[in-house]
Amino acid sequence: MKKTYLILAAFALLTGMTLMNSCKKDDNQVTDTAVLNQEQSSDEEDVAASTDNVDDDIDIIMSASTLKSTNVNLPCNSTIDSSQIANKKLSITFKGDNCRGSRTRSGKVEVTLTNGTKWQDVGAVLTIKYTDLTITNKKGRSIVINGTKTHTNVSGGLVKNLGLAGTPATIIRKIESSDMKVTFPNNTARTWNIARQRTFTKVNGNTIITVTGFGSADGKSNLVVWGSNRRATNFYTQINTPVVMSSECDYNPSSGAKVHYVGLRTVNVTLGTDVNGVPVTEGCADYYKISWEAVGGTKTVILPY
């Protein structure tokens, strides 16, 4: 009898320890999931904002009346080599803060007009090659970009001429890549695919940019970017509601919705909120909300731009 009691007591103790470990593991999994979901969303927003800023600088340079002149309106802390302009090619070297003071950049970008006579032509295409372009935000987080992508001027016209006679009221750019390599703060390098459409309009003197995704992969559509994240997990980012940004708010998204499909996880993103996650309807938004389903219900985190 005594032996049986000891066996039962040992079994009860073992079961209790197992349950405690299981609960502890579940808690860790919840914490880990929150961290992973924040990381996924922050990485995608950071890469998008960083590359958009470079794309805008390229657009300004390519919109100059002559690229042979030393009077080209250059981005802050950059130099241009137009010695190959006869071959429709130039290179830009970045070496300091951007003009907004929001990011520090170093590295080289080569730009070649591979279709069309001028960048303002309907259907003109720029092929852009990134070589060790390092971009650091004011939080000290850096990414390094290598690879190539194309910009297509779908509508024709120049963004700088929006609102002027002879320029389309809506300017559309398509940005595509299948080999954009991004190195993240944990020193992992991943290849991302991009299918990003940017539509430019002018409202009350402010430039408005609307972003949508037109990519398709593995049965998913409306993708803006997809590939492998810093932890080597395959992901797909889908824009369900167009992302809207304004020059008035330093191009921080004021509205829009995305979904990140990351492995078996689904992360919903609501852009343009206040610190409580409520959509901002007046003024500029400084935050965005991510949410996902977990044990016990929906989990939510508010993140700053």
C-alpha cells in the first residue's frame, strides 16, 4: 500500500510540474509571438519608408531639365556622377542625413533609363541598382540594401509638376523587384520581392501618395512585398485598404490596412492611429496598430512610426 501511495504521489508531482512547465511555455510563446509580430510589422514599415525616401530623391534628380549640369537639385548630403549620361546612366552617392533629418544614409545607387527618351515619357522605365546602401533611422536601427528594381512611369509626367498645365492630374509609378536583398539589424540578409504602386495627386497644395500592391504569389493577391523575414520565415504582405500618405504629415501613413501572413501567423495592421489605436480623422497620425488572434482573444499592440 505504501509503495502504491508513493507511486501515486510521484505521478501527481510529475503531472503538476508538467502542467506548470506547459503554462510557462504557453506564456513564453505568447510573449514571443508578440515580439515576432511587432518585429515583422516594424521591419516592413521601416524598409518601405526608407526606400520610398530614396525613390523620391531619385525622382527629383531624374526630373531635372539637364543632368549634365552641376546645378541639379540634389538631395541633402549626396553627390552625383553624370559622366555616363550619354548612356542614360548616372550614379548617386549618399553620405549623411536626408533633407528631412529622419534618416542617415550611406552607399551608392546607380540609375539607368532603360526605356523611353525621358523619365517623363509614358511607359518610361528606370532600372535602379543599390550597392550597400545603408539607411539608419533616428532610433538607431539600420538596414542595408543591395539588388535591383525597376520604376515604371505608367501615366507619364513628373511629380514636381503636379497641378501644372500639361501634367496629368494623377501620376502613377510602379515599382518592382525580384532580388532586393535586405540585411537586418541581426545581420541576416534576405531577398524580398516588391510589387508597389504609388499614385501621386495634389490636394490643397499638399502631395498625396496612395500605395497599393499588385503582386501575386502562392495563391495570395494584392501583395506589396513578400519573401523571407530576418528569422528566415516566409511572409506575404497584402494591402487590403490603400495606404494614404501626405507631404503635410511628412509622409507618415494617415490611413490604410495591411495583412502580414508570416508562416502560420496572420498579423493585421491598421495605419494612421493615435496612441490608443483609434484611427485619426483630423491632423497627422503618429502611430499604427497591429493585432492578431491568440489564446484568450485578440491581442493588440500600438507602434510609433
